[in-house]
Amino acid sequence: MNTSALDTSFLDRTVAHVRDNAESWSTTPLTERITLLERLQPRIVARAAEMAGAGARAKGYGADSPWAAEDWIGGPWALAQNTAAFLHVLRRIAAGRDPLADRTVHEEDGRTRVNVFPATGWDSLLLNGFKAEVWMRPGVTAEQTRACAAGEYRGRQGNPAVALVLGAGNVAAITALDILHKLYAEGQVVIAKMNPVNAYLRPHFEYVFAEFVERGWLRFVDGGAAEGGYLSRHEGVDAIHVTGSDRTHDAIVWGTDEDAGQRRRDDLPLITKPFSSELGGVSPCIVVPGPWSDADFRFQAEHIVTSKMNNSGHNCIASQILVLPRDWDGTERLLDEIRRVLRELPERADYYPGAADRLASVRAAHPTAEVHGDGCRLLVPDITDHEDPLVIDEVFGSALGVVRLPGATPAEFLRHAVDFANATLPGTLGATLIVHPRTEKANQEAMATAIAELRYGTLGINCWSAVGFLLGFTPWGAFPGHTRQNIGSGIGFVHNAFMLEDIEKTVLRAPFTPAPRGLVTGDPSLSPRPPYFVTHRTALTTVERLTRFTAAPSLTKLPALFAAALRG
């Protein structure tokens, strides 16, 4: 690598400064770590509007646009929520309690599972009906799970170390949440290299994390691949976490010269230090046939479009392939509702670098692809070739492909869908499974088998799997089994406020329908249309108020928050 154009002396000084302070972070008492997080929350709120507004402007719309709700959700609210999750667990430990309450850990069908959400009374109130369960790897017992949780604070503290976080360019909170994880879950001080796409967030992060920066536990740097490569190979950096693509990982680990392929085949990496990663893939949304009403078709169409069009599809967890039953009379009805939602959404552009070329490639492969809304929302309603570019490559843009699979019954369709997702689609980060409660009740064995066999780090049942990224209590990462030679969607889990070890996956659940219609479908809850839906009419106001509530809960804030949420 040519380093002549780099200011390597600055990077060297940055590494040395953070390394000199690694010991002081390791010896910072639990009570002080808690206090630092408590002081972090008001700083998040103080900078929230500016942070979200900067993201909106960078994407080409105003801070008051309906689209700006996603900049609050994926920025300040996600950061406040993850901070609150760590605070909940650390306060339990400081009070002399185990991080996991006994009732949350259980064994079922020979597997240990941990109920991680809702974790607090506020969770049960604000996201009523949402649940999350972490499945541990086969063979891990309930006793081992309890004993290993939060090891950093229970006698297994790691050695002082410097972590390099290579930030993502798409979602504001990713870099900040990776910083929190490295500091609090792994006990490492951090150098965070901003991604050039959203380096405008650096001053906001430096403000929010000011106390950590002042004490030398965190430093931010700018730059591109050259700076990231230099820091990755720096002898003063002990561990690396990257959010990006498999190409980013491979360039760092194997290099980009003519010998890179041979190094990979021989398993002779350029770096051997611990390396965790979250690298995306082609995520499916699987729809199980069932007795849907007209309202169900409308609501789930909004759900599916949200899982694709949030952030213009520039999400590593965006639904890219919609898996539908070939023989269900509801398939065309659902697609018609999806078309309606795509047409009615406000205009916006696919802003991420290279998006226009990627969408052009989709249109070249599918000249008859449907174009909806502002001209960059593509729908390919019947993909029959499982070597299709939409099936085998992540588009990272606003294109949705539909694959129709056989199955005369829900159970038969589920078998085909699970096999297709596991064997054909690249990546194991997340999948979404939509099923009517009555269908699930009538096919309990088939559903249990599908949930167990889908090889994804997060599986959302009636819930876009990306929600697992936001909650803090839910570990976020790829299904275990990838290696540095075949990195797939990455290695390791982040967020993970309970600091669980030996994780296999997270299973999320949400109501199939919003309140009060759940009384009819059989999954009653108090939750209205979720504010992360792209069709939520008051999402911006709701999420602004939710951010302030999450950072400092108060009964007096609830009426205004609920009023905004219910108007959505």
C-alpha cells in the first residue's frame, strides 16, 4: 500500500494517544462508567435535531420532510435506546444483581433461549407486543449462559486494548453504536474512522462523546480506504470492527494486489488480529399464505415497502427478495397493494454513491421492471432464474425482486422458502417472516421448524428484522459459521447490552396487525402502526418525542408521545 500521500504521523500520534489511555479505561470503576452513560443521554438530546437535520440535508430533503423520521430513528433515537439498554444492565450489576433475571433464561426443545425484550416496563408500554428472544448455540446450557453474561463486569475483564472501528456510511448510528459496544461490552478504547459518505457526522459525535474524547478513550479520524488500511495494519491497533461489504473486509485482510487471491487460498492474511464485521447480503422477506383481510393486505404492504424503502434501500438489512407463495390467491392482491404504496410515497433520490449504476444494472437485466413513484423505485414482480442479479448480489438501492415458490399448504411453502433462503440467497444477517396468527397456530410444527432452520443472525416474525439493530438488548450480527476466507455477512455480534456469549441468533416478534385489529386476528396489543413505517403520517413528531423520552423517561412526556403515535 502506498502511504506517501497519507499523514501517517498524525495517525501514529492518534494511535499512541489512545493506547496510552487504554489502561485508565480498563480501571474505570463500574459506577463511573454508568455515570458517563447517564451524562451521555442529555448530550444526545441536545444534538439530536442537528444530527438528524444533517442527515436529511445530505440525502437531499429538508429536516421537516416526512422522510426525516428515519434520520431520527437511525441516529439519535437508536443511540439513546442503546445507551439506555447498557444502563439497564450495568445498573443491575451495580446493585448486586445478575445481569439476567432467572425468569429470562430457559431451555426449550433442547436449546437455551434468553428473553431479552421487553427488558423494562417502559419497553412493554412503548413497544407493546414486541418481543425478542436470543437463541444460544447448540450445547450451551442455561447455567453457562447466565455465568458468561456481562463477563467484562463479573471477573473476566479483558486486557487494555485499542479497537479500530471502521464506520459505515449509510445509517448515522452505526458508528456510534459500534463505539459503545467496544467500550462497554469489550472494554476497549476506540479509534473511529468516519466513512467519507457521512463524515459530516463527526462534529456531532465528538460533541456527544466529548467526555470520552477528552479522557483519551476515543478519537475520531477522517479518510478513505488508505487511512483505514494503514490503521488496520498498525501495530498499535489490537482489534478491528468493520461495517460494510465483504469486499471491504477482503481488501483489508487479503489485500488488493495480484497476490490477494493466492493469499486467501493459502489462508495467509495480511492481518491476524481479532476482526469482527457486519457485511450485509441479500435479505429475504417471506410471506406465508393465510386468511388475510383487506386491512391485512394494506398494512403488510406498508410493512414490506418500509423494509425496502427505508433509507432508499441503502441498508445492509433491506428486504431485497420478497418470497411469495405461487399458488396463493393473495399474492397478486399483496403486490397490487405494494404498488399502491410505492406510487404514493413522497419523492426522494437514491443518494448513496453508485446507486444509479446499480439500479441501471437491475433495469438492464430486467427491461420490463416496473418503475414506481419518483422513477427509482423498481419492482421486478416475477423472478424465475435463481442466478438473477437481484438474487445473488446486494443492490443497496430501491429495487425489490419477487420470487414465487410452490406449496399447496403453508407447511409445504415454508419448507421451500427456508431451503431457498438458506441455499440460494447470499448472506445471513437478517430475514423477515410474515405470517397470520391463525396460520401460525394451525401450523405450529412447520413454523417451529422454519424458525429453527433459517440461518440468519436476526429473524423477524411479523417484524422487519432491522428492528433488532435498534433495540440494544438484541445482539446484532450474522449467523455464526463464516470464516475470514468466506466472510459472508461477517463474524461476531455487536450491541448486545446483556453481553451474552455463544449466540446463534435473535428471534423478534411483533403484532401482525396494529391495535385494535389484533383483537380480530388473535394477537392483541396496544401498539398502533409503528413509527418506523414509511407511511406513518406523524412519524417525525413521534420519533422526536420518543428520543427525548428514551433519554430521560418521565410520565409527563407520555401523553404527547402517545398522541403523536396514535395520529400516525
